[in-house]
Amino acid sequence: MAAYLAQHQHGKLRVRLGRTWREGNTHYFSEWNVSTTLVSDMAHAFKTSSNADMTATDTQKNTVYFVAKQCSQRCSPEEYGVALARHFVKTYPKVSKTMVSIEATPWTRVSVAGQAHSHGFTVGGTELRTVYAAVDEAGKVEVVSGFKGLKVLKTTQSGYEDFLKDKYTILKDTKERIVATSITASWRYSGSVAYDAAYETTKSALSDAFFGPAQTGVYSPSVQYTLFQMAKEALKRTPQLDSIFLNMPNIHFIPCNPVTSKFEDDVYVATSEPSGNIEATITRAQVQPHAKL
Ligand SMILES: O=c1[nH]c(=O)c2[nH]c(=O)[nH]c2[nH]1
């Protein structure tokens, strides 16, 4: 029987790495969970018993640490990801492309008595910063930055009305509800950028547009509308941003009607499933609809 090897790749998933940089008395720390994927001329390994010239996934794991050691200056996960991907393409003639994915734990410097600590960190948020970096044999570099799992909630300034009603619809219009989500975002830059600063600016833009001003907030008529406003704010504040993908599950807090009292926007049934799932890609320039990063 004929069988064709249409596509193949091999890599190492979830190599965990900690990296300290000491700059005088001030230390910096990153924790990265790194995955590598090599596209290489290895069809023979699938079709015959030969492993000749194969970069073992164990070697890939070791290289994650080797390249981290080589990054002697403090660097962003994007810069590290590109350096790691480039290493494989440059070192192994049979490797034509390398893709690196990184999830960074949000270790954040602590303050003690109002003073930034020189070497103390705590996990500062729910989100993981994400990087996808790819380098091919022609030297083409692709970087996608983002985060996943940024949990946000508003107790008011959210509603949902005038949606289609038919015999399957139970949900009532409301001008008052809790809106909660766990944001996943990814974006591409045009041209070079200071990755760490651009990441913070973009994340703040998304968060600020979700919440609105501190005292008054901003009304959300739907997760869809809010998602678009958030993306617009990110494009506005980060000029190098080309396009942004946002996924925002609608995590429902359902009004609770205990038998003893009535619901007064106070007691809810907290849920995790099912959730709504709302996502879109928003671009600075007009492109084909439905483009997804
Ligand atoms: O903001 C919302 N968007 C929806 O698409 C939707 N669907 C739903 O049941 N509730 C909501 N809320």
C-alpha cells in the first residue's frame, strides 16, 4: 500500500528554565517554559530505521540551557527565542526551520517598606507571557508576542441586550451584570521594537480599555464590543503593532435566586463551564476578513 510522509517535524516540549542576571546589586529573574520544533531533512528517520544526522530532542533540551547561558546580557523572551531558533538553523545543516514557543511566569520585583527589593520576586499576575519565534534557513525571522490567562472582572458597567430571540432563547436583556474573562492575546510588530516595553504598554492598553476610568468605568454592551475597543487602544498605544488577536471567553456569574430573598445584584452562581467564547483579529490595515494569527 502506498503511504506518503506529507509533513514531519520533531522537537522538545516544555523545557523549564530559570535565568538570573546580576547587574551590580540589582538582580533580574526570568522563568521560561520553552518548547522547540525543528523542521529538518529527516524523512529517512520516519521511513527507515536510520537516525543519521538527527538532532535528538534531548540535545534540543540541553541547547535551551546552553543558549540561555550564552545570553549574558539581560534579554527579553523574544530575543532569547530568536537566538535559540537561529542556533539550530545555523548549527545543523539539515534543519531548515526552527519554531520556539515560550511561556514566561510573571515574576515581579517585590517592594519592602515602599522600596524595590534588589533580589526578591513574587508572581505578579495570573497571566503567562507568550512568545512564538521562528527562524528559517534564509534568515527570515517571525515573532509573535502575547500572553494567556489574564483574568479580569467587572462587577458592573456591563450589559447584553437586543440579541436575536427565538424559541431556544431563555436569556433576558440586561443592563446590569458581572463581566469576567481570561484574556489570551497575541500580536505581531512591524519593524524592530523594545520587546519588554512594548509588551507592558500593550498589556496596559488592553487592561485599561477593559476597565475604563478608575471611578466611573466604561459601559460594555457586549464582550465583542469591548474586545474591539481593547484592540483599538493597543494599536493606538503601540505604534509598531501590526495586528492583534484576542480570545475572551465570557466566564458567567449567574444571578442566584435563593428561595429566601430576591436577587439584588449581590449573590451569583460562579461558573467556569460552559463559557461563551469570543475572539477576533484586529489589524491596523484592512486585510482579508477572518485572518487569524
Ligand atoms: O457579551 C456577550 N456576548 C455574547 O455573544 C453573549 N451570548 C450570551 O449568551 N451572553 C453574551 N454576552
